[in-house]
Amino acid sequence: MAQPQSGPGTSRRSFLRNVGLTGGAGTMLATMGALGLAPTAEAAQREQPFRAPQPGDFTLTGRGAAKVVIVGGGIAGLASAYELGKAGYDCTVLEARGRTGGRNFTVRGGDATTDLHGTTQTARFSDGQYMNCGPARIPQWMITLDYCRELGVPIEVFTNVNADAYLFNESAGMKKPVRYRTAKADVYGYVSELLAKATDKGALDKELTATDRERLVEFLKDWGELGDKLTYEGGERRGYTTVPAAAGTPGVLLGDVPSASDVLASGVGRYFSFEFGFDQAMLMFQPVGGMDQIPRALTRAIGEHRIRTGAVVSKITDKGSGVSVTYTQGGRTKVIDADYCVGALPPNILARIPHNLGSGVQSALEAITPSSAAKIGLEYRSRWWELDHHIYGGITETDQDVTHIWHPSYGFHGARGVMIGYYNYGGDADSYAELTPKEREKRAVAAGVKIYGEKYRTELASSFSHHWRQTPHLEAAWHNTPGGPDDVRYKSLNEPTGRVYFAGDWLSYTDAWQHGAFTSARKAVTALHTRVLSA
Ligand code: PHE
């Protein structure tokens, strides 16, 4: 696999490049300008301040809050209802599944799913154990954390990078895994050595002054732990076979420093840039007790009575003076009328719902395509990765079809724990989806045994696998939005068509993050509220 690290971020980087080119400040700026929140275009580009609708907004205008039907009870839909609710809007959320949260989905013992193949799984995790099937990590800069604060959802550190987790590239001939710290010491060491020697031999004389070169070599000696002859010979950064302890036990360094050529051939260096990513850099966070604490808190704040679950939308009709949404619930077809509608379903699902919003909306929805991702949770009878490997949280990266193996960032030193045995995307996720849950477990365990040894199999208590493309009413882990969300072909989704507004991470520059859903919902809410205030 060429880029085991890459998820949806790859395309997002090109979107970001394009923003500068197309100057896509869009509707947000216009609506914020209308509210007097965006004094200059520059300020709006720099950051997009959000002011939640408030009851007081209506006092001088003589206008009242409107009735809004929100299609989809995922993060974007819930956030829309939550924010509009602050100003007294009469919101109703229609959610097709039995619970809110959308792709924010945490599985605990007793939870059951039925996928599109008709396969039902019931999780057998023990008390206190869970797996986040969807979102599982939150960077500090994302507004998801602001919502956690506001809603009183406690958070804890999610360990995204761990020096003691493993790297394993079997296709490069590795017979056993190497610790991150060892791989980093070797890669940084040799790269530093080569650059320092090249500098010394005059290779950079044209680029750098003598002082620059001196400073560069100084840096490389420190960065690569080089000796006086500017050579890398290993060192304590690689780790020990016996760790330093009391007097008499100075420690035994990990032996067998590989050659530069072997280190380059192992390909381990490809994993290091992950932690530099703007959206993946430590520290990262997770809600205590499962990611679904966020939709649960939103659901409570909105009010359960405003949310209809098991409500499958079958038609959206803009009547000019209002919106009519048809849905079935408990075998009965119902219609709800409102002043406005927020369409907060995934685009691949919305595209299948009959509507009268025009062909522009339809072709925009169809241009956005769904992507696959999957996870398997493996519950173990012991936390052997802590006991035997001294790994507390973090991710092991592999060239196997399981791609990422996650150690739990909660329940340290507990009796049991749930590892994520695969978190994979695209074709890898699809190939596991074709298997039965038992076969998935078998294949994932076989890959893990190569890295961790037999306990990966013998300590296993139960497993639960989840595949987003095969999940009813969602059918996607995230989406590919060609050209980025501000591309002109999505104009009818970004600038509401009639009385229907759209919201979702797929209409943001942070697809596959709750931040995208929250910011997109805020944008829709701001536009809707501005319109109601001036209608
Ligand atoms: N947010 C998801 C994750 O962190 C999906 C994603 C992966 C998004 C990689 C960007 C980059 O796993």
C-alpha cells in the first residue's frame, strides 16, 4: 500500500491550496456581514467567528423564530438543532437510525448492528469497554472541543503517537516489528549523517554561508545523535534490551544497528510525517467513556421530544412558502411542514431522496462520492500490550491490510481492553467487508500475530467489526468532494436553494472530522437566522 497513512486529508490539502486561488469566502462572509460580524473580507478569511442565535435577536425586529425540520441526526443535524434552539426555533430532527450521532458511533457490550448484507452482530464487550467505530480523536484546535466544554462532556488525552508502538513493513523484508523510537533514531541518525557529510564536503557551499553550514552541522549532530566524525552509530534513543536501573545495572543497549542502506530499504521513514499533520499532531483528545458522549449531550440539550428516530425521509418538497418533508416511521407515512429545512444527511443518501430542489442540487449531490473505512474492535482478557510490550496507547503502523492497529487510550492497567485490530480504508476496508465477522476476526488476528506474537490470538475474548459503506442510512465513512467544497458545482448546496439549507462535514474543508460537521452547521444556522431576521 502506497500511503498507509493517508485518509481524506490528501485531497483536503489541495482544497486548501485552492481556497487562496478561488477566494472562496462564500456565503459565510455575506451572512456574517449582514449580522455585522465580518467587518472586512480579510477578517472573515482569517477566522470565522460564530455568534449563536439568541432569543434577544428577535426583540427589536418584531419577528419570531421559525419552524425548522432537520433531516439527519448526525453531528451536523444535531448541532443545527442545538444552535437554533438557543434562539427558540421550533426544531424537529428526523433520524433514520434508532439513535442519534450518525457516524459518531460508539459500540459497547449488548449493542447490535445489522449491515446492508443483512448480517447482524451483537457486541460482547465487557462492562466499561467500548470501541469508537467512527470519530475517535480530536485535535486541540477543532471546535469539537469547544462543544465538549459547552456541553459538559469530559475529555481525556488520546495518544495518537507513541515512541513504544511498533512499525511493521513485511513487504520490505522485516521479520519482526521495530519500535517507533528505534526507527526514528536510525532514520534521523543516517539522514543527519549524510547531510552533515555532504555539507562538510562542500555540497551546500553555493546555498549556504560558512556560518550557516556550521550551524546546520551543529543542528544535525544534535538531531541525529552523531559522533565527532559526523557518523551515526546508534545510541540510547534506539532503546535498550535491559533498561537502566539501580547501580550495577547501567542497561544494555539494543544491539545490531542496521546500515543506512537497510534503514532506507525498510521504508519505516514514511510513517513519521503523520504526526506533523495539522489535524493529527499531539496532543489529541477523546471524550471520557466514548465519543458518543457528544451526540448524547447534544440530544439532551436539544430535548428528546424534538428528535424522531426510526424516521426515514422519503421526500423533500419546497413549497415556496415553506417546506414539506415526508417520512416513514413505524411503518406509517407522515408529513411534517416547516418554514425551513436543513438537509444534514450524507450526500450519497440525500441524492436518493426525491425532491423538487432542481437538477443543480441533484448533480451537486451526485458529484460527491462516498469512501470506505472500517474498524474491528478486539477485546482481550488481559492488557498484554501493557504488561509484555510496555505500550500504553498509540498506534502501530503496518503495511498489512489491517493498516493501523490502535492501543486503547483509556482503562490503563485495567483487567481487559479493546484494541482496534484494523482501521483501514478503501480497498482494504472493502475486502474485509466481504467476509463474515468471524473471518474478519481471523484475518485481522493473523496480521496482528506477526507483530505481537501469539497472545494476539490466545488472549482474545471477542470482536466486533464495523464497515461504514455497509452501514444503512450512511453508506460512507467520509466523502470525496472533487474540487473542494467551494467549487462552483456545489453553489446550490452552499447557497440555499429555496428554503432548504445543507450541512455536513462533506461541505467543509475538514471532511471526516466532526469539526467539519459543526462548522458547516454553524454556517447553515447563521444563514438561516440572518434570513429569518430580515424576512
Ligand atoms: N478523522 C479521521 C481520522 O482521524 C479520518 C481522517 C484520517 C481524516 C486521516 C484526515 C486524515 O482517522
